[in-house]
Amino acid sequence: MRSASMRRSASGRSGLWTYHWATCTATSAIAVLWNLLFNWAFEHWESRQTVRGRNVRRRIAHAVGFEGGLVVILVPILAWWFGISLWQAFVMDLALVIFFLGYTFVFNWMFDQLFGLPASAARASATPVSAARPGKPGRRR
């Protein structure tokens, strides 16, 4: 039979798991919403630029802007959630920021390679992605 302290410990672990699950869910939902808002704003800005395309400089600006904005949003929330200082929350978030900064850059570059640039970055003479038919050059309906 389990002692009272073991039951408290088990329920404490369960409560801790729920607490971490809630933190992960909340921060993920915030990141998804920020992703939608940031990409909309970035592509709106990008569509007004005279130079089209996404060079390395623009991709770095996109990744840094996205991650920087996410830090500004999440650090105060994490500080409040865990009852720690803003500095402690920033340090806690730093490893994730460094990892996801590179991940954001590589993911968006690969996404653009696979699916083409969005209309905001496409060159005027480029064939729209929907019109491209890879693997069947010259074939028309």
C-alpha cells in the first residue's frame, strides 16, 4: 500500500505534467498566431519593395524579426507564468531562440524551394507556382 507521501508525490507529478502541458500548449498557440501575423505583415512589406526575390539578407531579416518578436511576446508571459524575473525568463528562452532562429531560416528557405516564393516576393516574369508542372516540360492541356 502506498503511503500518503507517495500519493502526494504522484499527484504532484501529475499536476506538474499538467502544468508543463499547459505551458507548452499556450506557448505553441501564441507562436502559431504570431507566425500568421508576422508572415502577413512581412509579405505585405515585401510586396511593396522594388527588389523582388528572397536573398540571404532578406531571409535573415525574416528569421530574426520572427524570433525577436516571439521573444518580446513570450518572455513576459513566461516570467509571469513561472513567477521569475524577465531576465531569468529570457535566459530560460535563450536556447530555444538560438535553435529556432536557425530552424526558421532553414525551414522557410526549404519551403520556398519546394513550393515557390509567395506572390509578394516573386519576380514579375516568374511563372506562378500553380502554372508550373514539374516533370512535364512543354506539356499543355
